[in-house]
Amino acid sequence: MSVLVTRDVHKTFGTQPVLNGVSFTADKSEVIAIIGPSGSGKSTFLRTLNGLEKVDRGSIKVLGRDVANATDLSRIRGKVGFVFQGFNLFSHLTILQNVMLAPIRVLKLKRAEAERLALQLLSRVGIAEHAGKYPSQISGGQQQRAAIARTLALQPEIVLFDEPTSALDPEMTAEVLDVLRELAKSGLTMLVVTHEMGFAREVASRIVFFDQGKIVADDQPRAFFENSENPRLKLFLSRILKH
Amino acid sequence: MKQLIHLGFAFAAIAVIFLILNFALPLCPEPIGSRADLFITGAKLTLVLTFYAGVIGLLLGTLAGVAKLQKNLLLRGVATFYTWLFRGTPLLVQILFIYFALPVVSPSFQFDEQTAAIIALALNVGAYNAEAIRGGLIAVPKGQTEAAVSLGLSPVQTLVWITLPQAFRISIPPLVSNLVALLKDSSLASSIGLLELSLVGNRVSSETFSPVPVLLTVAGIYLVITSVLTAAALPLEKKVRGEK
């Protein structure tokens, strides 16, 4: 069952084309890694999927709803979580308050109920002991895990991860990837823009390669890495796998 | 909420000042000591004007600062006109206009001296606060808004729960300096006959022919109050810098 379908999505920043006709489908419980060189449009594409970026042309349907032309996105956004490269935790709130905010304000849960849910999620990502701290008082890896918990608090059906480990050192990257692995097993539909090839190969059910605003390759991990015919993908992989 | 608690602290500190003045002023040599009551009444009125105008001005400034950043042309236009008008004309003229001219325009705008002064002071400080709040709102990182809307918060919820609380923290230094300016500017209320601190000074000084001690006392009282206000804001500013 397709939970996310885009057709011929176009997007331009000024005169610079970023997305040149992206058609893409994701099924329920798929874990899709999106890779590609910087500026290839992969993050922009992810941001169009919950309406953070408006598209110029094309259609986007998420869970059966039209995102490209929606006027009120808040309902669909509750079902589609977004995890940012820079975490974007609310700096004036504690970790617990960060996770409780949307359940209280959007889902209209009672405070006690929201707190129980939040603490449960924080222990799931392994940072329950930091619940009372402010974002600036914990490490980047802990912040990203808190941001994931914050997103999960809405019980989304799809979560979009925009380079969730790019701002982290290797040790913290590992702890965040562990959380992603666990989520992938739980059956959540995930789209992960990433540079972590090992993670993509091991966890993703599909890998999508973006180049110059287009999807150039889209395959199962094994086939993707072994039989890549596309010269641009070959070049990209040879560069990235050398390191 | 924490901001309000801090504001409460600030005014509690001022109450402490009154206790000090109540005991210290009567002990001063002539011609101050025997007229201590007069100085205290004046200082009280100064603080009353500052308090009401400060609270209303913060509200006005928040509304106007938010409105100035809206896409809606009408909202933005009204807010821009308001700040342009009240920052571009002298406060003295504003006070005189509201007290003397507005009742001529329409009898329903007839205010007593104190109300007229509070309205003028609030409108004036509100225009300056609007710029401080607007600056604070602009300084909130874009990622905060993106995270909020990604969680399904509406634009109004995002403003109320995410951007405004952060903007207030950023705007504290300019807001405090506007408050200090307001306290001193409240002396212009004397122009419509309100016996606030500086008019007390003026009267006592001409009555006693001793301007030096009298005006020094008045200036000293202002200094004590502004110092307390600034000091009360310090922990807030520290918080802004992340020194919790």
C-alpha cells in the first residue's frame, strides 16, 4: 500500500532549479535511504513532503492527502514526522517539555498523560535521565534522540529524517543510528536522507539516488551497490566508499 | 510565566525602596526631612504611571511587533503607522494632545490627568517596545518555527508557545532600557498638572529657594529606582546568555 506518492515534482529557488520532475512512491513500513551529492535536491525533496517547501509544479499525496495544494497542513503534519539535521529542539523548553508540547497542543492530551507518553519515549531513545535538562545542556547525539522522541510523540505513520547524523561526531552518530535501527524494525515508514552508506546498506529496504534534482537510481540495497550501471552513481559511490 | 515572576520581583524590589525612603527621607536635613511625605507621594505617582504604562506598553508593543511581521497588509500597515506616529512625535506633545485636544475632537475621549498620562506614556513606550519585540522575533532561528509547524502546531500556536517566548528573552535588554526611559519620561506628566516626583522637586525647590539639595534628592530617588529596575533585570539577561 502506497502511503506516499509524488508525480513530476518541480521546484526552483530563484532561477536555480532544485527538483526537476521527481516521481516517487513509498509503501507502508518501507525504510528508504535517500543519498546523493550535496545540492542534488534530496533535502529539498524531503521538505516538500510535509509542506516545509512549496513545490512549483507536480503532485504530492501523503496518506491520501494532497500536500502540494493544501491550505491547512497541520493535520497531515501530525501524521508525518520530521527530524532535522540541526535537531531544532525548542531552546526555552526542557527535553520533557519539548516532547510534551505537541501531544498537549495538537493531540489535546491531558498533561499527565502527555508526560507519561513523553517519559516512555525518552526512555525508548535512552535519555530519560535528561528529561529535566535544557537542550543546550546535553550532547548533540542526545539532542537528536530527544528530537526523534518529540516526533514520535505524535504517533506519526511516516517519519522524514533530514541528514539526522550529519551534525554529529562518529560516536554520537552511532547512538542515533541505533535508535533509527530500532525504529525501522518497529514497522514505521521512514525516509532517511543520509551520507551513512553502511547504515543505508544494512537498514534500508530501498535506496534512492538523487542527482541534479532527479531520481537517478532506485533499488534494493544489494542490487543498488553491486549492479549500479549509472555512471554518475558509480562515480558518487566510488568517491564516498573510498573514505 | 517566568518573565512575569521576574517582573513581580522587580516591583517587590521597588516596594523595598519605599520602605527605605520612608525611613531615610524623614531623617534628611532641612528642607527635605519635613517634606518627606511630599517626595514619597510624588515618587509613588511616578511609579504608578510607570507601572500601568509599562504593562499596557508591553502588551501594545507585543501586538504591534507581531503585527509588523505579518503578511497581512492591513495589520502591518496599522502597526507601522502606529510606531511611526509615536516614535516620530515628542512625548510631551502626545500627552498634551491626549489631555487637551482629544476631548475637543470627541467628548467621549475626556480623561482625567492620570488616565491621560498613562495612555500617552503607554502608547509611546509601546511603539518603542514594538521594535524591540520585532527584533527579538526576527532573531529566533528559523529552525524553531520549522520544528513547531512540523509538529502540527498552527501559526498562532507556534507564535504563542515557541517564537514569542524566545523573542521576549532576546528582547529583554532593549525592553528594560525602554522601561527605564519610561520611568524618567513620566516626569513629562507634570505638564498636565500631575504632582509626580519631578514636579514635587520643582515646587519644593522654588518654595524653599534651595534648588541644590531638593533637586539632588529628586535625582537621587530616580537613580535608586532605575538602579533597582536594571538590577532586577540582570538575572533575566544572564538567562538570555545561557548562564543558568
